[in-house]
Amino acid sequence: MRTLAIETATEACSVALFEGDALIDARHEILGRGHAERLVPMIAGLQDQGRADAIRVSLGPGSFTGVRIGLAVARALSIAWNAEVSGYPTLALVAAFARTEGGMADPGQPLTICMNGGHGQWFVQNYNGDGTARSAPSSLQPAEAAAAEVFADIAGNRAEDLAALLGDGTATPFDCLPDARHALGLPERVLTTDLSPMYGRAPDAKAPAR
């Protein structure tokens, strides 16, 4: 049983191929932009061109363009390979990294995920020690994030900024971006066959007024 994981919701673009529970190949690049050009070549560069029986793909929240690209490629490959596709929240993947390799003193404790959300806002969500969501994701201004419930462990590429805003020295930040190599660390309960994107905030473009 092979699983291909695709993560494109942030400035990071990553893919990983697993055989059972073992990671056999992976690619991870910090692009900022250009996911549409890089994603398919990255998959093609994996062992056996990334061919898998199952696909896990990020649903967001994150970049509108990045999320759509990842989902479009996952759907196309699922048809070509007759593979099952499941989606996962990007912030859950960051939580999985923090619990397994992020250096948390006690991975069983709840933690706060804080990621760049664009337009000066941050995506913030709390997770239980088992990797399941403790709250709904929110897109907040930094001051709003600092005033919300924040746990002692914070992970994500805005973790250090949030810890600095708290200013009391009680928060331990883990600066990281989502990486497909940690996709098997996701609890089954966060996976879904509903591949609807989770953008996390309203779209930038607005329909013209009549």
C-alpha cells in the first residue's frame, strides 16, 4: 500500500511517498510562489513517479492558489491511478510535526498553531494532544491572536511572533512550515473524503456591485 502526500497551502511545496508506514521518498521546497509550475515535476521526481494507491492532500487554510493547485493535481492523479483521495487540514499537519519531531517536551499536551494568513492576519487554531482540533481555525490580527486562548507550546511559521507578543516567557515556539513527510502522523479522524477547500478567510477578489 503506497500513499502520496501533497502539501501546497503555504509558501512551502512538498510531496512525500510512503510504503506502508515507511517514508521512501520526499521533496520539500520553499517557493513563495510557483506551486503550479513545480508540483507535478516534484511528484514525477519521486520513486516510480510517485505512483500510489492512496493520496492525501492539503485542504488549507492557506493560499487560495496553492490549495486549488494541490487539489486539482490530487484529483487528476486519483483518476489516472484509480487511487483513493482524502483531504486534511494544513494546520493539523503542522500539529503532527510539532508532536512528533518539533521538540515538544510533552507531545500529549495541547498546543496552538499559528501560521501566516496573509494581509497581516494569522491563522490560529488549538489542537489536543492526540492531534485533533480543539477549536475552529480563525484568521486573526496579531493582537487578536495574542488575546485569544494560547497554550504553552506554539507551532507554525508565526509561532515566534505570537510568543513575543505574549511577552511573559511562558510560551515555547516551534518555527516550522507544513511538510508532507509528516502526513502519516495525522490522526485518521482529521482525514475526510470531502475535498472542499478550507481557505480560512474571505477571498481577496469581490464581485462588482450591480
